[in-house]
Amino acid sequence: MKTNGGRCRIRALCWLRREWRGAGMAQKKYLQAKLTQFLREDRIQLWKPPYTDENKKVGLALKDLAKQYSDRLECCENEVEKVIEEIRCKAIERGTGNDNYRTTGIATIEVFLPPRLKKDRKNLLETRLHITGRELRSKIAETFGLQENYIKIVINKKQLQLGKTLEEQGVAHNVKAMVLELKQSEEDARKNFQLEEEEQNEAKLKEKQIQRTKRGLEILAKRAAETVVDPEMTPYLDIANQTGRSIRIPPSERKALMLAMGYHEKGRAFLKRKEYGIALPCLLDADKYFCECCRELLDTVDNYAVLQLDIVWCYFRLEQLECLDDAEKKLNLAQKCFKNCYGENHQRLVHIKGNCGKEKVLFLRLYLLQGIRNYHSGNDVEACEYLNKARQLFKELYIDPSKVDNLLQLGFTAQEARLGLRACDGNVDHAATHITNRREELAQIRMEEKEKKRRRLENIRFLEGMGYSTHAAQQALHAASGNLDEALKILLSNPQIWWLNDSNPETDNCQESPSQENIDQLVYMGFDALVAEAALRVFRGNVQLAAQTLAHNGGSLPPELPLSPEDSLSPPATSPSDSAGTSSASTDEDMETEAVNEILEDIPEHEEDYLDSTLEDEEIIIAECVPSGSSFQPQDRSSSQVPSGLSARCIQDFPSLPEGTG
């Protein structure tokens, strides 16, 4: 039984020999993990006698230990002895580093370089912890021959902040640092100058792209948090549930959630383009903002669980899985979130959506990553269990290309076909009905949402017609949950809303002093002349607003309103410098528009885009993991169509989220 298991381990993970560069590298990593596990279980300290003498040289007992473990593993004794010696040397090296840190304060950081530079052994860097992130980045770039401005460093699951010290960011002795290289070329730094220049330009573009992504998401999140933008005129992000209907989120969490979802979807877009070095910073930023949301929200949506999978998948594709202590924690967190969100055995999911076939693609990737993670931890039994679960689930989710073609001929998209077939267990007729019903449901929801927006705009225009600014009308309607009568009461009871927020030049009837004709109109209505003049000054000559406010407050102005606003309300004089600033403002506006458009291009139209997968990557891995003699053989799916859209999706909320939150 042990022998068969051993063969299964080597065969099941043979694909890693290609992925991790070097024919025996994956097997060696597995051997290291198993031996480390044995040493820990047997409480053997290799850096002490009898395995290490007083001169830190290898002791004779190590050979006996290698013989014992090689028998348990049924592999070559010389290989086992060699790996144990490497572990012993590293333990001594770490102990020396610990002693050095205690006496000198110089910490050791374990640096994992980008794939094109990565060596078989670990790269250690000594540094003091009071230096800044920028100084550490410079030191890493100089030590390992990288370009300082085109690398990012990840420590403790977070991007290293350049302006703060290492101590302030929780960086400690023996911490692990992952270096991401923004440029995508595999060429060495020794190539000719022209190639280096091209790489530098590409890296600059990538860095600008990341900055534009951050700027665009901040703009969209700000608009969504304010909830006073005109949806017909200004692009912004909305949060919808699994049916496509907008949902309300507490204002305190709305911006953080918007940024989290935005960074996640942008990261997923980069993942689809296989730009993993750029995707990872976006995904880590998404993780940071999700952590600002309440636990209740994270337990009732699947977004956070999917994000954990995407981060670990990105680690794997960057060939950095073994350097991250939190990969297992992230996968366990994803599994826990799925259970909380979907229910035990997916019963909540089935109750809401009628099936769980589409969501199973998430569990396929989860099992696959858990298998890989357990392999690198030396847990061969668990690794085989997860890989077998992934293999069985792949068989269940595999789609016959001819069925997709049948649905394409009926006018459906390839994405709709895949999602529909998985929801209906591969039945073409049922899938066609499912897709048609979903299209009709979404069309009805979009029509209802459009009608809500139309009524809102009508109410805004009605209040504008009464003399209120657009901004004030939007704020009042939002506070009144769209009720026009309540919004009007809010405006009449709080006229300072108009005065503080009015910035619409079309409603600014700025006058240094009100006209006698306007004063006479208010006096004719029964108001005192002095009060009428003061009201007209406050409301910039707007007779209608002045009359409404005076009538609502018994013929006087509320005490919180300024009675002499000439100075504060006078329009600033135009100067040559202001004219010059207009051109600059126009340029900034163009840059903001460009940043926002880049984000919107990656937001998917289909709300279940994150569930649509051709499973091509998973198939390649699973095909290499299938033990010989298995009855299952993956079929050739080279003709499968890849979805054309680089899209993301709306948030998924489930019943345990309180109704009407926010």
C-alpha cells in the first residue's frame, strides 16, 4: 500500500517538474517536505550532537538517520542523506542568523526572486529593520541585479510600503519576501541596450497602468459612496445581488466594498491575460479593502472566498507557492466562506438558484490548489485525496463541445452555453430553456432599474425647477429614499443644504444686492422687507427659494443661515492664472476619464462571468495528475471556445444578509 502510494505521489505531481523548472525539482521539494515532517515528529534537532559536532561539522549519526528515513520512504539513501544535510546546514545558518540578530540587531530576510532569476537555493539578505521600504527595495535590486523602479515586494501578504520603516510594517527577523517584476520579458539583463530599453518602457507602462487602475477605482468608489451622481451622465459602479438587482450597503462600508470589488475584478482581468505580476498587487489590495468590511457581510457573499482562490492561484502561477506561509490559511478561509455562504452541502445555494452546477468550478480549483499545497507540505495522502476530488469534479463539469455548438446555433453565446449546461447537468434542451428564462428575467430587472432611475431624474428636475441645485436635490432625495414629498420637506427644513452645496452656475443668480423688484415681490406676499432682503441675499436673488424658506419658518430665516453672505458667495474674479488653470483642469479631467474607462472595460456584462471557465488550465494539470490505469482520460478540448469578454461580476448576497441594510 505504501509502495503504491509512493508511485502515485511521484506520478501525480510529475507536471511540477516542468512547471518548476528542472526535471527533479518537484520531487526534491516533496522529499524535503517529508523529511522535515519526519524530523519534526521525531523531535530531532540536526544542529545539535550527535548530528552536528562542536565545529558545526556533520556527525556520523546523520548517516544512520538517512538510512532509517530512506527505508521509510523507499527511496535512495544517498538522496535522503544529501537532503538531510541541506536541512542541517540551513538550520545552522538560521541559528547563526538568530545569534547575529540578538547581538547586532541585523535581521535576515529570505528573498524569493522572480521566476526568471530564481535559483534552487534560498536567497538571504541581511538588513536592519529601521530602514524604509524604499531602502530595502534598493538593496534587493542592487544585490540581485534588478531594476529598482520596476519591482514590487510582498511581505506578510501585503505590498511593502516605500515610505514606512520595516518595523512599522511588521517586518521581523527571518521573514519571507517575494519580489514581483513588472516587466514581462524573459530576456536577461545582459541583452543589448535596445532590448533593455524596450523592457524598461514596458515596465513603465505597467506601472502607469497600475496607477491608472488605482485612480479609476478611487473615482468610481467615491461616486458610489456619495450616491448623488447622475447615472445617465456619469459612469459609476453599483452593487447588485445574484439576480442583478441593486442592493443597499451601509455607507460606512460601501466605499471599502467598492474598492475591494473593483481591485478584485481588475486583478481577475489581468489573470485572464496571464499578467500575474500585475494581477497580484490588485488582488492583495482587494484583500486589504475586504478586511475593512464587517464579518457578517463577508460571511454572506462569495466574493471574498473567490478572492482567496485567485490570490493563491496567482502565487502558483508566479511559481512562488512554497514561499507563502498563508497559502493554506487562505484556502481554508475560502472553504469556510463557501460553507457559510452556500450552506452545508450547498443547500442554501440550491434554494436560491435552483442548482449549484455553475459554482462547482470554484470547488474544482479549490481542491486542485489544496492538493498542490498539501504536496508542498509533505502531506502526500491529503494531496492525493484532493487531487482525486478535483479529477472527479472535472469529469462532472466537462462540457461536450458539440453541445456548446448546438446552443451557439440557437443564438446563445459560448459563455451562456457553458453556464447553462453546467446548471442543467449537460442537458441541451434544459440549458436552452434556462438561458432563455434568465435572459427574460434580466431584461425585466433592467427595465425596472431603468424606470427607477428615470423617476429619480424626474424628481431631481422637479426640484431644480423649484430653484434648488442639482446637488442639493440629489442629497435630499437620497436621504428621503426617493420620496419626493419627503425630500421637499428636508430641503425646506434644512435650507443650508442648498447654500452649502450649490455649485451649479446655471442656478447661481449671484447678485451683490437683491433688486427692489424682488424685495417688493416678497413684501407683497406678506414678509417683512428687511427679512425679505436678507433672504434674497442668502439665496442669491432666487425669489422662489426665499419665499419657500420664509413661509416654512414662519416668516423668518433659520439662525444657522448666514445673513451676510456677500463675501463668501461672491464669485471670484477671473485672472490670467485662472484661465491657465482651466486648461490644466481639462487635462486632469481627461486623465480621470481615461482611468475610469479602463476600469469599466474590465467590468463584465454577465453577472456570473466569474463562474464561467473553459477549465483548460485545470485540465492540463489534472491530465498530468491522473495515475496510470485510471479509467478516466481527459478528452481533447482544443476546440472549446474561450469567452471573449474580460469581465468581472456583481456581488453575490445570500439570505443571511439583513434585508434593507443601509
